[in-house]
Amino acid sequence: MFSRELVSRFAADVAAIHPDFPVDPFLRQVFDAHWESLELKQRVRHISVCLRKTLPPDYREALQVLTAVAQGYIDRHGEKMTFEYTFLPDFVEMHGPDDPDASLPALETMTRWSSAEFAVRPFLLRYPERMYAQMLAWSGHPSALVRRLSSEGIRPRLPWGMGVPVLKRDPSPILPILEALKNDPAETVRRSVANNLNDISKDHPNLLLDIAARWKGLSAETDWVIRHASRGLLKKGNTRALAHFGFQNEVEGIEILHFRHDDRVRIGERLDFSFEVRNTGAQSAAIRLEYGIDYQTLSGKTSVKVFKIKEFQLAPGQSEQIVKYQRFQDFTTRKHFAGPHTLRILVNGKALAEGRFEVRGER
């Protein structure tokens, strides 16, 4: 992603704004002897460090150059979320918290080209009241990407982002922002609202459910937001969340039949399983069908992961045949370990069938 071609083109764009920019020394510093060993976020930080060394020593003067470069990209190509330019807001995150008067307007521009959701976190920690007001103001911005920042940047549990413990304990400063954005015309903004609420639900589940009760039926957009925001509680089988969406935790007459699964699977391969859901009761039932796997961890403990299959109505006497598989391929976000595992079939959050299987190492 951070190729020599990209960084060289960016350096030329900087020189077009600031002719004294030392392009060749900057490129030599970026692509030094350690470059190939750096991970993704380390490369982002390394570029911003090299920029600080080669741009004017005065922070505001350097920031003015980078903001002008970002504005030029927006003028030529329109607003985008280009992750490969995330070193622009990272420059502000690293070097700008002592000067919020200059840094915050720059982030307002930069986020329209490369999201500043990570860069605002140190400002939230140092200037909470100011930032709460700033994020609320950004929620009314004409740019959808700035409005998204007002929600995404203030998430209590932003993945990869610096933690803001005070917002985990008390998310009340976030709520006016989410209220302002719940019907936003941009899908990316509404998705951020839902993700923010899902974060909140991990520490304050009833707060999310109270909000869901207020927003339900206001519009198709808010109905989608609260449904997506409730996904974590639904996967945990929260009875109030299930009831909110029409699912009863205790479903009479629902049975899992003919449950079959592989007895063993190697890392890198897949586990196949199948079963039948049958309604033997006298009433139609709303079904939220999931499966859960108890994964082995490096420490020898287990970590439960729940996967949604489908939601549907099952009439009396009706059956539904399900054939599924789960890959046991390693990713950066999940590594598999050999040992006994458990597969469960969940109906409205309740396990109605389970079986054990063995995960083995790669061939």
C-alpha cells in the first residue's frame, strides 16, 4: 500500500506547495534500512516522523503545507476515505496535541481525504470538554466525512484507536452526537452511529436498548441503525434485545434434528456441518438462527465466537434444512490452535444442539 510510487508522488505534491521541501532526502529517510521490517501502522508513523524532520520546523507552517496538499487532493478528486494517506492525520496525532487551535481545523480538512478518527483521540484525552463541543459541531458539517468523524472519532471502543476510558464509564457526551446523526442521509455516517452504539452496549446494554425503544419506527434508517447496533447483544442472547426484535428466548416446539458435523478439521481447511430446524409446536415462531464455536486460545482457555445464519418465520410443522461450513484458516485477526472445540446451534440465543470436534495442526 505504501509503495515508493505513492510516497514519491506525495513528495512531489508537497514540493509543489512548498518548493523548499527536500524530496530526495525525505524519500531516503522513509525507505531506510528498517522499512521492510515495519508493520502497517509502524509505516504510517514512520512517514509522519520523516515529514516532521523535513518540513519546516515550525509546526504551524508544516501543518499548513500538509493541509494544503490534502485540500488539493479533495479539489482534484473529491472527498474520499483513502487509507493510504492516513499518515496525514497521523502527523497531527503525533505532533499536534499541544496546539489544538491549529490542529483541529487541519483535521477537519484532512478527514475529507483520509479519516482522522484515530488522530482525534489524544485531543479527546487532553481536552475533553472542548472536544465534546467540537465533535457535536462537526455532526452538523456539510461534509458527510466530517459528520462521520464526529461519531467514529468519539467511539468508546474504536478498534485500533487509543482508548478513552472516561467515555466507557460515561457515554453521555456521545449521545447528542448520535441523536443528531441517527437519520443522516449518508450510509457511512449511519453505520458509524450503529457501531458507536454497539460499543456503548458492551458496557451499558440497557442504555442502547432504551435508545432502540425510542428510535424504533422513526424511519427505515433508524430501524437499520438500532438493528445493527444491537448485533452484539443479540449474539449474546440478551433477552431484552431479542424481545425488542420479536424473538422469544424460550421457543416452544423448536427442535434441532439430524445434527451432523465433521469430527476433525485441520488448520487451513474447513469444518462442514448440517442440521434440520423443525417447529413441532402449534404456533408460528420467529427464529434467529446462529452457530457458536468455542475456539482454543494460546493460553489454553476458550473464546466463544457466534456467527449468524439467518432470521425467518417457521410455521407449525415446517422444517428448514441448513448446510454450512466454517473455515479454519489463519488470519491476522484470528489464529487457530489445535485441540478440542465445541460447535453449538443457537435458536434465539439458546443452545439446542452441540457437538465436539478436534482441530489439528496443518499438514
